[in-house]
Amino acid sequence: MKLSIIKIGGNVIENKEELSKFLKAFSELEGPKILVHGGGKLATQLGKRLGIESKLIGGRRITDEKSLELITMVYGGLVNKNIIAELQSLDCNAIGLSGADGDTIQAHKRPVKDIDYGFAGDVDGVNATVITKLLVAGLTPVFCAMTHNGEGQLLNTNADTIASELAIGMSSNYETTLYYCFEKKGVLMDVADDESVVKHIDTESYKTLLEQKIIADGMLPKMENCFHALKQNVHQVRIGDIGMLDPKSTLFTTLTL
């Protein structure tokens, strides 16, 4: 059986109109599906209002105790429950989860090397048995970007990584396709031209795109997650905007080995 795992980007989450369009398209996807979201920019905005300064190094959040409280409120509460409520209105019976719920995603606190990221988690494993039971029961899991270490500690975990690890973990039970849905139509040959989508990337063409610096900066960790997933039996990865969820759409990037 096929399973769709979709990670939604922050720029979609922050735009109510775009989020509603995305959730409608997501609700209409056939077959079992899982949604993964973060909410970093909203956490930063709320943090300012509460006097909690967000510290970022290289785009990654330093999660101290106050930041952990903040993202638990924003990711696990505000963002997650609003998404769940809207999906229910679209007849998609969704259930909101962190990795701690049902012991679905286990992680460990990232070891300190050059930078201390605080309560940041690196994923150890996914409980495919529990998640499969939810899917078989007709529920659609919606995961926020939080995991736990099995010892009572919640951990802030990169949403792209959670989506990738879920796709890997569930590939033992399903033919999984991983979608990274953000504001662009895919990987672009020219960042100034939204229509210049690279429609297919495999291992060889990926090396070429790296050498040409077409894939660089913030796209690098996303692509690393993609190929990591493909090497661990994930069937296919797609990158694009909301339009790629339309069965008739062809304007997005597909990654295969």
C-alpha cells in the first residue's frame, strides 16, 4: 500500500490563505497520509512578544529551557491544533502528535561539538507499529517538530529530518513517497525564474547541480535528507509548492536514486 508523507514549510504555515489551500489539497489526497510541520518563524514572533529572544546559528535554533517551553506551546499547541481543527472541517480525521505521543519518535539530545544546540534532538527511531495502527484506524497523524528521549525530556527536532525519518521508518510497511512542500515550485535552475524547475534529479545529476552551485545554501540540508531517505528504501521524494499535490500536476522536482 502507498503512503504519502508531507512536510509543510514555514512560509505556508504563516500565510492563512496558503495554509487553507494546502490543507484542502492535503485532505483530498487519496490513501493513508501523514503531515509534518514546524513553526519556527511563528515561535520567533511570539517569543518577541513574551520577551524570549530566539538564538539562531546557521539557521538552526539554539533551544534553551525558555525556548523549549515556547516551541512546545507554538508547535505542539497553537500551530498543531489549528491545523487539526481545519482538517476536521474538511472531513479529514486528523490527530495531532509529537514524537512523545505513543512513543512514536525517539531521539537523543544532540551532543555538544563546536556548538551547544541545547535541547535539540537527533532521531534514533520511529515506532512504525503504533503509527500503522493509527493509519489503519482511519486517522491522519499530524506531527509537530518535537521528539523525546524516553527519559521525560522533550526535544526540538528539525521538521525536514522528522519527515525523512518517518518515511524511512514507515517504508517497512508501505511504499512511501516523501513530499517537501514549500513556496517554490521545485528545485530551480535559476532562482529568479520560478518556472525553471528541474523536474528530475538522480544521484548523478545531483552531483552536477552541486558542482554548478545550482543547489547551495539552505537547499543543501534538505537535499541531504532526501537522498538519505531514498538510500533507506523510501520509494520517491518530491519537492514543490502546493500545486504538486494535484494529481494532474507535473511542475515539481522528483528525486530518485
